Amino acid sequence: MQSQEGPGRVAQRRRTRAAIVEAATRLLADDRTPSVDEVAAAADVSRRTVYMYFPTLDQLLLDAAAGALSATEMDAAMAAAPTSDDPAARVEALVRTSTRLAPTTLPLGRKIIRLTVDAPATPDGPAPRRGYRRVDWIERALEPLRGELPEEDLERLVSALCLVVGWEAHIVLRDVRGLGPDAEQDVLAWAARALVEAARREAAVPVPEH
């Protein structure tokens, strides 16, 4: 279910946050540390807007660095994912790529989580604090279901998959369950597929054999 702000406003906030992070990533590629003013100018937003999404410069730069490390390979995984009507296989490709990248990206992820988990709400209302790339990848993976699942059910499935595609899931399975990378990947792939297939069964959409 979408925020009370409405889907258009939520999508706009995601785009704004993405523009800020992408601007920081481009500036980091020049092998220097940009200032908030430089990031704001590159993203064509105000300094106040940058701080609305990122209370500290450290948080912004960590997010940008993590994105630079993972975005190319996650995008490649989506491009190489099956193009059939099996969205579960597409989501599974995300899970397997995320697990493979975890040794590099997870240390940054832990730092970003520490910086955002207790961040105060902004005066302008809730803003997505992190994870916009994750949402975009999941939505792309589920594209074959658009028009088949009711919109509310599709949004619920995207939210559910955010629990198993990302740093938080890796942290739980490593820190709480003590799993190694192979077992971790198997659990996350199984959970992702189970969520997709459950959503399809509830909507009476045929589930492909696999």
C-alpha cells in the first residue's frame, strides 16, 4: 500500500533522492570528495533539499559509494534475467547478484543503516531514506506481473520483496542465523520465489513450472 501522500508524490521523492545520489556518484568519480553545495548544484536542487534526504554528508557519500559498487552488476543481472513470464526467476537473479556482491557492499550497508535508522523525521514529511535502487530493481523484475496483479497487490509484493533483497536480509542471515554465503543465497532465493508465487496464487495467476 502506498503512502498517504499518494503514488505520484512518493515517486517524485524517490526521483529527487536518486538525482542527489547520482550527482554525488558522478562527483566521486572525479576522485575527490564533493561538498553539499557541489552536490546540490549538480543535482539541480537546493542545499536544503539535500539535507532533507541526507542529514549528513557522510551518509550521502556512503550511499553514493555503495551504489557505484553495486549498480552496474545489478543492472546487468536484470538485463540477463529471463524475459519469460516468470518474475520469480527475475527476482532470484537479483538475490543471487546481491549475495555475490555482499562482501564488498555489506560493510558500507551496515554504516548506512547505522546513520539512517535513528534519523529524525523531516519537517516536510516522510522521505525515503535509502533503498530507492532496490525498489527500482524489484519493480523491473516484476514487470511481467503488471496488469495481471491488482495494483495494490503488486505494491504489497514489492514491499515484501524489499525484506529479502538488500543488506538487511544479509545481516539477519549472517548475524542471527550464522549462515555462509551459499546457504544465505539459497534461503533468500527460496523466500523471494515463495513470495512471488504466493502473490500469483492469491490473484489466481498461473505460476510457471520450474
